[in-house]
Amino acid sequence: MGLFDKLKRGLQKTKDLLFTDVRDLLKAGEILTDAKLEEFYGRLILTDMGVVAATAIREELRAKHLGRTIVLDELWSTIKAKLKDLLKGGDGAQWAAGDPLAPLNFASRGVTVVLVAGVNGAGKTTSIAKLANLLKKQGKSVLLAAGDTFRAAAVEQLTLWSQRLGCEIVTRPSGSDPASVAHVGGMRAVEAGVDVLIVDTAGRLQTQQNLMKQLSKIRRVLEAVIPGAPHEVLLVLDATTGQNGVSQAKLFSEAVACTGMILAKLDGTAKGGVVVAIRQQMALPVKYVGLGEQIDDLELFDPDSFVEALFEK
Amino acid sequence: MFEGITESLTGALSFFTKGRLTERNIEEGLRAVKQALLEADVNYAVAQQFVDRVAQQAIGAQVLKSINPSQQFIGILHQELVQLMGPVDHSLHLTPGRVTVLMLCGLQGSGKTTTCGKLAKRLLEEGQKPMLVAADLQRPAAIEQLKIIGQQLGVPVYSEAPGPGVNAVRVCESGVREGERNGDVSVVILDTAGRLHVDDELMRELEQIDRRLSPHQILLVCDAMTGQDAVNSAKAFNDALELDGVILTKLDGDARGGAALSVKAVTGVPIKFIGVGEQLDRLELFHPDRMASRVLGMGDVVSLFEKAQQQFDREEMEAQQKKLAEGKFSLTDFRDQMTQVRKMGTMRDLLKMIPGMGKISEMLGSDFDPEEGLSQINGIIDSMTPAEREDPEIIDISRRRRIAEGSGVDPSDVNQLLKQFTQMAGVMKNIAGLGMRDRLRAVSQLAESGMLNPGASLQLSKQRSKRGPEDKREFQDKRKKQRKEAKKQRKKNKR
């Protein structure tokens, strides 16, 4: 297979290139050429930020620095400023780093309802467990509703988490209507007077219209039980996801009006750059990032450190 | 499926279908192709290499001198795509008389456990006797999940309760031993825990299983929605385990699926299967040529054809065919026919596979749900008495009102269905005489004619001109046959 060998060799070269620090690519004192810009563009693409965002950054660099001597700090500030600009959106939403619950929108009184949705295998259940843990640590009482009645053993999975966390869980047998789980969960939450109800849902591809309608129904049911609910609708996005993440964010938001994202599995080599594309095309902020398999591995999303991490390694 | 990538490439290629090719617009077009590939999550380096290679082939006298340069260019693109994604090897290399061990591995959430079930189902259908081994001790309730899947399929599942001393390596070993001892097992499928390729400890565990058991086939399960990182993880798994194949999952969404190109290009490991739905029968063979056709917007009739062959209940079809030929076609048959068609997948899936129809399903917009129309039709038919179904002629105003009430629709909807049915009965009669492929084409025509949307105003059959739509088909068939005959004759003469 001559083609593969060629490809492999080519990739090796690109790989070497990409695994050297950007700082080696853009050496101080050299002239910024088109070729260098193009290489840097490849680097940007590899973060999954998408052609549009990468092009925007490249063009910004081209306009400001092309043909000039590279001054690293200047280049960096241009890149970072542009990226952060793309990430924060117009409103520049930022939350206090000290309070881990700052991004969440709590009900002014009564139960706060958090609905969690996402595609299959994104990491919803694990993220819910982590979020519940975070809430408990901050002294909130949490009730879980096992709304994934479709996938085999999904209810058991969340039940096991609830036992480990020591919080109550509402379940219905596998195969029952998830909206009914949401309903019972809502009733129980009010009855028990918990602070936060987290509703799990089955993973679904955003193109499955009947399942998306089912999701909207869950939202409506929650609204009916607890006025103003759900207060947070979090979309769980796998950090390895490519440009399909944009479609996920769009279609899930259409169905349940997402208020934010949890970027899961950011502990691999994936950069999760697609959130840049998502942020750029719609005002959906990342609120938390999942950084590992342990229950404590959920952190506040910080655009600054995220941008730094995009270019690491 | 690959709709996204198809769309953007079609856009990129419209460049080439217009006007003459020059070296300059080839380059511009190639840039567009590269951009389309990047938007489809094809790895940057792979996309670059691909474009360079196509450029090498395309820029030069060869193309410029050819009669239809744009066609030739698309041909080159197609060929290169096929080469990049092929060659395939669908075989799992099962050895008769010995228990074959398959190991599935991949990142978290890529769909390993579900794919285990799908593979088991496929093997069952091939007459094999699979057994599942629950070696995912990481994720809570993963063992439960596999057990439930095993139960659904009637396939044994080997598992050990988690506890001290129980580790994945041991479970796999005992599982394989159990499979060998059982005597009624021909394939053992190991479901390993999802892991990150940078997690050294867990990767070592996989290597250990590999060393101890040397599974006959190691398959990587890869999410089709993966972005640029697909190459990194696939490469790491391949370096650690020497993969034998890749299974690409979640291709039923709108993922552009560039990962398919990337993974194949970087590892050289063939993609064997693709997962196209949550149900356990939604596992298909991977065909690079078809995928390439799809990528280039040529549709995928062959896939559709195979799907139909699998799903259509032959006997039932024959019975219906007989009825049709005799001109007896009742609403009950109509409903059965639709159920058969539905077994093949959602209408939208089907539409996408027929060349040119993908666009139509796009045009229908996301609100349009063909399934809804079908279930409404089902509801109406369900509300009829058996006598009415056999002979819709007897349905009068009061019967119609009753049916409408029973199925919660407007009386006019019932009327519409009846009109459609009368029309269709005529078409069906014609279909009865056709082969499978022609029949499918006819079904798709039905779809176009509004069968999918009972609310749409129907064209009533017009006065047939001398060569009306139906005669035209017969005429075409006749022509085709004549051409075939002539060809045969020529061959004979040559000899």
C-alpha cells in the first residue's frame, strides 16, 4: 500500500510539527510568512475549533502581523484575544472562580431543576454524578431522577452512583415513559423539599426527531410540575467530538432550550475546540469540564486556562 | 449518514461541473475540497495529503485534454476516496472447530457494549454460537447492561461479581475458558472497559489481555462523531494492540464521519462494520466504494437493495405478489406492505439512500416526519372493519365518519387515503410483475407521489396519454430488454 506509507510518512512529519510547541513554529525574530500562517492554521484545525474560527484567527494574524518580524508576545496576545473573544461571546459572561456553583441558575425559592441531555455515550450519567457530588459538597440536598429508561442497565448505573453519593433517587422500570419519571421526580422533589433535582435522560442522536420530541415533552412535564423549571438545561458534550458538536448544540437547544454545556472527557488528548465553534455560532456557554473518571473531576470552565490548554503539548 | 460531507463536497465540486477546467480553477476547487474535508472532521494532515494526491493526478494534460474534464476529476476524487477508505475485509476470520476470541476496545462512550450485542446478533444470524464476556469492570452497571443484551438475544454472558482479586484480565481468561468448556460456543466476544488512549495503566491492561489470550481479532470501536483526535486514539490503540479492524458507530446521526477517512489513513486497519442505529440489528458492512459514492453525492442504491433483501419476508412477498397479480389488493395488504417497508428503516433513511432523494428529504425540512404520516394511515386502517378493509368500496359517508372518529382524523383524511389506495392498487398491480430492484424504485415513486404525507393534495390519475407514466415504464423495460438481447447477439456473433 504505497498510499498509506506515503500518508503515514506525511503524517509523521505533520505530527512532529504539531507536537512541537507553537513557539517553535513561530520563532521570534523571523518573518511571518504565508507558509508559516498556513502551518499554524493546521495547528488550529487540529483543536477541532472548525474552519470558520480557525480562518478568523488566521486572517486576524495575517492582517496584523504578516510580513513583519515575529514578536512572540504580540502574536500570542492577538491569538488569545481573538480566541477569548470567540469564546466569551458578546456578553463576556464570566463567573467568580471561587464559587463552584456560580454558573448555575438557581430557583429563587423551592426546588431547582437541572435537566441533562446529550448524545449517546457523551458522558451524561457520569457528569450527573459529578455534578451531584459538587452540589452536595456545597451543602445542597440533591434528588436524582433516572430518566434513561431506554438503555439497558442505565437506571442501575445511576442507582449505583446515588448509593455511592448517598442521595435519593427516583426510578421507574426500564422501558417506561421518561416523562413519567420526570413527573414523579418533580413531585418527589417538592414533597421532600430538596434543593436540587437532577433529571437524567437517555442518550439520543440529535437527528432522531421522535426522541427529540420526547425530550421536549420531558421539559414540558417538568415545567408543569414545578413552575419555572427546568432552571438549567445542560448539554453534555464529549470533548473528542468534532464539528458535529455544532449540530448537537443547535438541535438540542431547539428541543429543550439548553442553558449551558458540560464538556466531558477533556482528560484525553482531545482539545474540545468545537466549543469555540459552538460559542461562535450560538450563545451557549460551557459551564463545567469533566477531567477524569473520579467523582471529583468536575471543574468550572475557565476560558483563559482553556485557551492556554488548546496549544499545549 | 454521510449527508453532511456529501453536501459540502457537492458544493465544492459544483466548481468543476461548470465551464472548462484550468489549472487555476483546479487549485481553487481543491482548496474547496480540502475545506469541505476539514469541516467534515477529516484530520488536517490526512486532508492535506488527500488533496495533494488528487492534485497530482488531476493537474496535468491527462485531465485537461479529456472530453469531459469535470467528470474525470470527480472520477479521480472518487477513486482516491475509495482507495483511502479501502480495501475492506469484512471477515472476522472465524475458524471452524475452534473457539474464536474477539476483543472489542475503544474510548469511553464509543458504543462498545451495544456493538458487542450487535456483533453477537450478526453472528447468531450466521449460525454461530456467540458468548459475551463482561470485562468492563469500570463503569457502574456495565455488566448489567451486557447481561440484559445477552438476555434479549438469548446469548450466554460470562461475568464475575466485582470484588477483590477480580480484574479484567482474569475475567477474560475465565470467560474464554468457560466458552471453550461449554462446547456450545463458537465465538467469544470480550467487552472491555472504555479507556483513554493516554491512560497508560489501562492500556497496559489491554496489552496484558492481548498477551495472555491473544484474541483472534481485536476490533476498535470508534465514534463517527469524533473530531481531529480520532487519529491520536486510533493510532495509540493500534500501536498497543495491532488492531484487526475498526467498527464505526453512530453513523445514523448527521455526523459527517470524516473519522472514517482519518482512522483508515493513519492506521491502515480496515473498517469492517458501521453502526447505524440503537437497535441490535443496526450493524452493516462497511463498503468504501459505496461510501465514496455517497460522499460524492451519488446515492447508495446497492445498500438499499441489500437491506431490502434481508428484511422483506420472502414468503409474504410472494403471497402478496400473487394477490397483486390477480388484482386483489386490500387495505390489509396495503398496511402489511407498508410495515414491510418500514422494517427497512425510517422513511427518511430510505429516502437518503436513493440517488437524488437525499436532497428531497432535506427539502422536506426537519418538521416533516414521514413516520407520522404512516402511523396516521395505520390508525385509519385499524379503525376499519375487516369487511371494509377487504372491500373499501362499501365505505359510505356514515362509515367514513365512524372511521374518522375512531382514528382521530378528519373524514377528508379518510377519503384521501381511500383515493390514494385506489391509485396505489393500480400501481401495485404493476409492481407485482417487477423484480426487487424495480419494485423498490416504484416504492420510492409512491413516496414521491405523496404516500408519505396523507395531508398533501394528491394528483388524481390523469387521463393517460398514449405513453403515460405507466406505459412509459413498460416501454423503457422493453427497450432495455431489446438492448440486452442485441448485446448478447453481438457477443455470440463474435464467437
